[in-house]
Amino acid sequence: MAGELADVEGVLLDMDGVLTVSWRPIPGAADAVSWLRTNEIPFRLITNTTMLSRTRLAAILREGGFDVDREEVLSAAAATGAHLRERHPGARCYVLGETDDILEDLQGVTIAQDGSADVVVVAGADDRFTFANLNHALNLLVGGAALVAMQRNLTWLTDEGLKFDAGPYVDALERAAGVRAVVVGKPEPAFFRQGVETLGVPIERVAMVGDDLAYDVMAAQSLGMAGILVRSGKFRPGVDDREGGAPDHVIGSVAELPALLRS
Ligand SMILES: [Mg+2]
């Protein structure tokens, strides 16, 4: 049953805010990952990050001292590439957001940044989310294009403070165009299930570790996983407390995970 950590046989880890902040390792995080490896507890990193390819994400983690392979990284961008190839084969896709660094994950997808498009794909919010580009997306949607969001996080934490993520823009496009987005990344059950399947562990024996109460912890709990909230990253006392969820466990950072799983 969720919450009984003695039974945990596999772990899903959020990346941003759990292992790193602004790509710098959180103290003790690399040791926690090594502990999982040493104790043969399979793990996957499940991230809504859309700025970098899986290859680059794994490389950054390895440079930061994490013992992680590319195959252990599941990203919303890569899952979106798979989704578009499967559900919208051959479609012209207008991508809102920077794609230069995730082209590897979008192989086989026809990117159409000018003219007509069959699908509007929302990546992570960045400087490409201009008034002109948002209006182009809006008009494509009104003209019948499908709306696919890599994720719909509200905010993300950087060295410069909180920044808007894609979520508020997805909300705006949905409302203005009168459409509903298909979301690929967390908190979508299919994304978590994809991670659990690659662990090869029953979902009730998996713990999800994240800094986002709603999209990491509560979403995983609703599927039967144990939900562990870390107070690193974008966790904000007062704000997150109001979400109404109850994590199975709360720890200061992922550095405390080995002690929790041993307890
Ligand atoms: Mg996070």
C-alpha cells in the first residue's frame, strides 16, 4: 500500500528541484542516486524539462557526478515526440518554444514554424512565447489545429527566481481558442505509467520523489505509488500546503531518501 516504504522496489525521481536547481547538483543528491544503484533499486528520472534532449540531460547529470544513463531519463519532450509520431503521423507541427536542443527527441516530426499547421505543440515557456507567436498559435487552433502540450507546469524555479512555465499559456490558448490540450508530461498518468513499465516493478511498489506537490506527488499517489515530497526546489511552504494533498512522506531533500527507504 502507498506509504509503506519498506515495500518500495523502484523509484521515480523528478529532476529539476530534486536532483538539480539551475542544472547544479543539490548537495547529497548524487550520493542518493548512487545508493539506489548500489542497492539495486531500479530508478528512472521523469522530467517535464523540455529545454534539452535526453542525451544532453544525462550528460549534464553525469558531469554533476550522477551515475545516470540516457535510457534512465524520461522527458516530456521525448514523450511528446513519440506521441506526435504515433497520433499525428506526417502532421505539420508548429512548436511554441525553442526546439534547437530537443530536435533529437522530435525526430520524425515535421516542424512547420511558418504557414499552416495541423498541430500546435507547446514546449517549455521561453523567449519564443512572444505576443506574435502566441497569436499565430491561437489562429492555427481556431482554424482547426490540435493542441498538444509537452507539459503544463505553472512555474519553474531558476537562479533568477520563479519563472512562468508553459501552463498559464496552455490555459490561455485553451480558453481563447475554445479547445482542450492533450498534455503529454506529468501529471498525465500515461507518462508515469511509461516510467513504471520500464522499472519492471508493480506500481504499488514504486515511490515517486518530487518537489511539485500536485504534479509529482499527488499525481503519483492517485496511481497507487507512494508520494515523497522534497522541500528543495520550488516547494513553497504556505502555497504548497494549500493544495490540499498529503504526501506519504516529506523530506528536506533527496539526500534523505536512503535513510527513509532504509527505515
Ligand atoms: Mg521539479
